[in-house]
Amino acid sequence: PLATGWHSNKFLNPARDGAVLPILHLNGYKIANPTVLARISHEELDALLRGYGYRAHYVEGHEPEKMHELMATTLDTVIGEIHRIQSDARRNGFAERPRWPMIVLRTPKGWTCPKEIDGLRTEDYWRAHQVPMGEMHQNPAHVRILEEWMKSYQPAELFDGNGRLRAELAELPPRGDRRMSANPHANGGLLLRDLRLPNFRDYAVEVTAPGVATAESTRVMGRFLRDVMKLNLEARNFRLFSPDENNSNRWQDVLEVTNRAWVAQTLPWDDHLAPDGRVMEMLSEHQCQGWLEGYLLTGRHGFFSCYEAFIHIIDAMFNQHAKWLKVCNHIPWRRPIGSLNYLLSSHVWRQDHNGFSHQDPGFIDHVVNKKAEVVRVYLPPDANCLLSVTDHCLRSRNYINLVVAGKQPAPQWLTMDEAVKHCTAGLGIWEWASNDRGQEPDVVMACCGDVPTLETLAAVDLLRRHAPDLRIRVVNVVDLMTLQPASEHPHGLSDHDFDALFTIDKPIIFAFHGYPWLIHRLTYRRHGHDNIHVRGYKEEGTTTTPFDMCVLNDLDRFHLVGDVIDRVPNLAAKAAYAKQAIRDKLIEHKEYIDRYGDDMPEITGWTWGHEAAAPAGIRSTEADNV
């Protein structure tokens, strides 16, 4: 990540942006080994930094007084260079990428600590990184060394007889907003301004009946984000971040109102590159995460889109931001900042030509591990739900919002009014797909995620034909954390409400986007947990058709029907022929894809409540960037 970070200067516009002064501190050692850049020649180091696009200024030595003077002089010099670069660009406009200044500070490791301890080299060696005086209770010599070391800093010149900092020294630190902790850029919530947001309802997909309309959910989201960008161009407080996947994840409409940020060389045929672009694209998930964190911490807003399988690259960075938010929630002077928003698309169930390497929904599990006060996880089943969730995320503060949604053409289930109500509740019964109103259901068909929702509804459709007397309740979950008890998460359902939805004694067939055991983790305290049977991704995948991905992981409609037959009391005998029919369909499916390389027409053309029709729209991902 650090090697990539050096290239941020290719995205920094001196006419409009701020600046960073990199200081490379070369003290020679890590925890127990030399550092690489400290052991290459001055010429090689200078060439490396020049190749990165910097003009390096060197502050080197070991005598403190001389080094302080040299550092102060060098800081004045480089700040002057930065001001000249910026003033020229702001007066004359951006012309070419400048060579920004930086400082290489070379000092001894553990500078000014004891030269040796117990006869072993300490200053200017890796031992200074350790605890070289670890026997304070047993070794009086260590106490003497520590005392001499502390006295070498002349504390009597710094503090008066009462231990207070001397008045003349207390006058030196800056005051007001010049203090580091009081600088508004270090407490971004002080600078935060609400985004101007269009009415997300204006971007609704028209749904005249469930499953009739087809749309690419993230493309619809992209149109909304385009106008969010447009409304906030003057405020310059909104950016999108992506590791070269903005268009692939269907956000390309944003490029109608802005460009990709770029100040390196451009060629005549380059597309949507400009110094003032507000879409940040670099093929480094680490860099996108770091940029977005910095953008939020200084009082702005953003959204990070990424392929689902590769977001794991920034697991550790996510961890630290989540921990920071958790602590800051309990520091009263820290103002809330914009939420860190992720869109994960190109997800596990639609990797038609990328294959097994691109199939991993485990970031959801990683996010759920963090404190409930910080994390939110949304899996909208269609475009209208995604619009509602997106609007909510952009308005939220001090959260990490994870949104998982597909980019391929898919059936649309809910009108906008229905979607808003559904997303506000976080989960609920889909009455139009259920037939148990006024009665106890025989089975609850639960689903979370766009593809699991599709397969669940297709399974319900089959069950209605093969077992018309079966009472089925369909429950869709968009806010994953509602599954936890209210005592564990602010969005969690009360036990009473959970039991009312899922029952306490009926089989629950749960089709989930991610790894099945996550649902068990979230619901293990619920009364009906023993009745929950979860289907999800079980690490089976390859380059295959969309429906075959479901079959490989037992998430398809036929396996779900089989689960119902096996788990509803007294149904197995009545539905013996139905079970044989679905077994035959799975064999037919395998033979068909082996022969034609595509899913059967009755799968691709299935529509809720109707016989299979001809398939509509693109079903593969070959045209990702079109």
C-alpha cells in the first residue's frame, strides 16, 4: 500500500486541491531488521523518489541542535515551494504536473536514548524499538540508566519547582485553531456540511407487477449518484472511489457531470480524464480506502465501489477505521463525520466469466464482527430498495455502511413506495408472494440478497404448482442486522417481533447471499433457531452459468423446493413425485449447460406468476465496461 501511496501526486490538482508534505523518516531499522530504503545508496534513493515525482530535500545527522536548525530551515524552504506551485496553478491554471517537494529525515534509531544497555548496542540499532530495560524491579542498574537518560533532557530547564511547564515555554505552542487537536481539519465533523440530495424517488424503476420489470440495480444507483455529484459540484464535498471498477459496477453515468481525477500524462484518445475530476480511480483497493478515509476525516462525503471478492484486500484498514469510530463515539468533542459507504458488486453469484477467484462474500462476516454501534449491512433485493438504501447511507453519520447489490439485469419486485417501507423496516413479509394470511404458515421461506430472493420466489412458484395446499410465508431481509436481538444491535428485532415473523415452531428455509453460518451466528439466540436451515455460498464455484452457481451451492430453486419437502411434516409422502421431478430437472440442467453453455430457457425466462418466457436483457458480464 505504501508503494502505491507515493503515486497519489498523479491525482493532486494544485489549482484546487490541498497538498501533502511527505516526510520519509529513515532511522535504519524496523522491529528487528534493517529497513530497505535506509540500505540503498543516496543516488539510488534519490532516483527512486524522483521517479515517484518528488524533489527530495535531505535532513541528515545525529547532533540534535544542528538537526533542529536544519529541519526548521528545510521546512521553510519546502513550504515556500508548495505555495509557489499552488499560487502559479491558481493564477494561471493547471498546465502540467508539478514536482512536489518532500523531506528525507535520516536520524539514528532511538535517537538520544542510551548508547548501550547491558553492553549491547541500543541507539542507532533495532534494540531501540524494543524494551531494552525490562527488569526495572530486579535490576537497579536499569533504574540508574533510566534516571540518567531522563535527566539528560534537563527537566529543570523545562519545569518549575512545582512540576509545571515554565511560563516562557508555555507561551510557545499555538493557540486556538492552530493547535493540532483543535484544527478543524483534524476534527472533520466541524467542517461537515450536509449533501444536497435529489429525491431518490425520482429515479424509481416502474414496477407494475412483481418481477415484470427488469433493471440493472447499480446502474439505477449510478444515475442517482450522478445527480448527487451534480448538485454538490460547487461545494466540492463529494467524491466516488473505485479500483478501476467505476464503469464495470455501472456507475458510468456519473461521468456525464464530472471526470476521473488525473494530472499525469494524457493522450488524445483518453476518456474522461481531467485534473478537476471527482471520480478517484486507481487499481489499488488500499489506495481507494485510504483516500476515502482521509476525505471523510476532513469533513467530506464519499462512496467506494469494489468487486465483492477483492474488498478483502483492505480488511485491516477497515478494522482500524471501525475501531476509530467506536472510540470516537465516546469522545464528546469529536464531531460526527460522514459514513464510510461501500458498494460491493460484481458479486459471488454473477461471476460468469471470471470464475472461482472472484467468488467470496466473506467481507460481510468481517464487517459483522465489529461493534454494533458502528456497522450496518444492507442487501437490497432490487433497484428501488437500493435507491432507498443509498439515500439513507449518504445521510448517515459515523457508520460504516456495507451495501451488496448486483449489476446484471434482474427482475424488479417492489414499487418505490413498497421499497421505502420495506427498507425502513429492514425486513418483512412479502404478502404478494405468500398465501398464509390469517393462518399459521406451514413453512417460512426467508431470503436475503438479490439472487437468493430470485431463487426463493422461483421455488415458491414451483411449490404453489406442486403443493397448492401448502401455506407459505415469504420473508425478505434487506437490513441484515435486524436478525440480531435488539439487545445486540440497534436495528435488531425484539424477540416478540421476530417470533411473529418467523414463528417459533415452523421450518424456516433461509436463502442467503453469503456464507450460511453467518445467519446462524446472528440468530442463535432466537426461539426458532433450531428450525432455521440456511442455504448460501459454500465455497463451490467455477467459470459457469449464473444458475449453475446456485446449483453448485444448493441455493437454486430446485434444492430449496427439496428442502421444503424434506422439512415440512407429512409433506414428503404427498410430494414424492414433485421431488422426483426436481431431481430430474437438476440432471436436465447439467446436461443442458454442458451442451449449450447457457442456462435453460425456463430458468432465464422465468417470471413470477407466469410460465417461462423468452429471456430478456444481457445475462453475462462480458460487457462490463461498456
